[in-house]
Amino acid sequence: MKLNENVALVGKKVILVPYKEHHVLKYHDWMKSEELQKLTASEPLSVEDEYAMQNSWHIDNDKLTFIVLSREVYTRAGNEIDSMVGDVNIFLNDFDDRTSAEIEIMIANPGDRCQGYGREALTMMLAYAVDALKMTKITAKIGSENTASKQLFTKLKFDWLSSNDVFREDTFQLNEFDWLIDAANHVKHVEYDELLNKIE
């Protein structure tokens, strides 16, 4: 989605930046992991297909993607690739209702999990989607065995909605939105091109 092509969101632990071509090789390396393929219900792609996918996501009006950076690493190194820890996405999932979407989060390396990156990235994305896209219905589909993700989304006011035994996944829905204003009031919106100059 071109909406965020020059938008960076700066939080306490993470920075969200638009998914660009220079992120693709590291993202591709992540997705060679069988664990991540299983957790994200993804098939391995060639690097050429990964570049094509990045471009399609950029121009797709139904998908909003940010790469998640560790703010600590980025502040120290000033390098996005070294700072990458995951991605967070919003998919508009109802052709007749442009305020309905599905959200997903991936923190790629096990060592970067349980550090607060996922929680802050989700909170920042939710607040951005509600403000910029006027979302009023947001769901998340989570693998039935992914207990950590279920706990994370529950902490963020998502309630269990349904289960699908065929796909072995549960659907959760966000039913409370008011808390997002306070939870994301520390987030700075900056121009992506000026990011390095805005980080202290």
C-alpha cells in the first residue's frame, strides 16, 4: 500500500518502516525457516519471487506492511538491515467493507521474541490503521498451537471469535478501541526519508 511508503513510526522499543526493496534479502533469509513457514502458513519463495512480492505489496491497495526494527540496534548502528526483527501487516479482507481488516505479526528470530517488540509493533500498527484507514473491525487468525501469540493478542484486548479445525487456527477480534489512544500516544510519526536524522 502506498499510503505508508514514506511513513516511519517511532516507538520506545521498535521502529516501523515501509517494506522496501533493500529489506528483501534478509526477509527472504528469514522465510527459509521451516518454523516461520509453519507459523505464517507460508510457502518458500525464490528470491526473484520475493522481490516481486515486495513490489506487489507496495502497490496493493488492500495490504499495509511495515518492517519492524529494533530501536536500540538502529540507534546504535544506524543500519536498517541489522536492526530488522520482523514485520507487521494489515490486510483489508472485505471487498464490501473497507473498514474491516486482518492483522498479523511476525518476530523472526527466537532470540528477539518475548522482548516486547511484538506487543509494541502491534499496538502501533493498530493505532495507525484505526487513524489512517478508519478501521472499525480488526481480526487476527492464529495457529491453534501458537499459545504465545494467543496470549499476546488477548493482552491487546482481542477476544476469541471462532475456531477452524480444518486450518487448525483460531480467529480473534478486537472489540475495544479506546485504549489505543493512550497506548500509542508516545509514538512519533516521521518521514521515512528523514528517519536517521530524527532518532536520538
